[in-house]
Amino acid sequence: MDADAIKRCLEGSGLRCTPQRYAVMAFLMECNRHPTAAEIFAAVNRVDPRSSRATTYNNLRDLVRAGLVREVAVEGRAARFDAKGTRHHHFICDRCGNVEDLEWFDVPRPASGSLGKRLLRECELIFRGLCTKCAVRDAKRGRRDCKNGKTGMDS
Ligand SMILES: [Zn+2]
Ligand SMILES: [Zn+2]
């Protein structure tokens, strides 16, 4: 996405396109790793050392509120952020905390009766387990432990 598109995207959501806000958005759009707020600050700060941590975090919060950035909560770890415009689900690795995108498919919505007066905005899924890297490592260790008569569960 080019600079003009990011500017239009911000202004279309009622946000002023300040240099710091632009920097946060631009970094998130080219980053596929779902960075934490601290990683976003580090990246923005490398480009423009004048931007403070507070400004970066405030901008991030504004972008989440405006619906341009998605916050992915990872229990026990720092939240991760994602500015990918298309809908997708997430897979979170129990072991390394890696957050990966999974292709979108429709998920059943709760019966309207169970929602009461709540207004539903989005239904998305979080899958949990082991990412490819950790699963491979696990399988290797499992084989070795089997030879030693262990189950592979006691690491
Ligand atoms: Zn992993
Ligand atoms: Zn994502």
C-alpha cells in the first residue's frame, strides 16, 4: 500500500494523518508477524527517534478503536497487533506464542436469543496448539524420548 492509500485509510476513519500515526500504520501493514506494542514502538522509533512511547501507544489505541488495526489478545503474553485489511482467523502457538493468520471461513453466529441486547460486531476464531516449528521439534523430541522409554510429556 502506498503513502496516499495509508493517508486515505486514516482520514477515511476520521483520524488525522500525523507522521507518527502514519509510521505505526505503515509498519503494521508491511509486517506479517503480528508485532507487540513494544516491537511497534521500537520499529517506529528506529525510523523517527522523536516519537515517544506514549505517542506510539496512543496512536495504536486510536487505530484499534477506529477499526483499522486488530488487537489479538494472547493470554499471559503481550497483545499482538495486525493491520491486515482482510478477515482471517488466528492460530496461536501454546509454546512460542507465535500468532499466525488462517484463511477466513464463515463461522456460525450465536443464536440471537443467547446474545440478549448485545450488539455483535464480529465472529472470529482463535485456534490454539503448536505452530509448525514447535510441532516438528516436538515430534523429534518425542522420537528420542521413546527410545529412552519416556513419553515426551515430561519436558
Ligand atoms: Zn510455536
Ligand atoms: Zn492476523
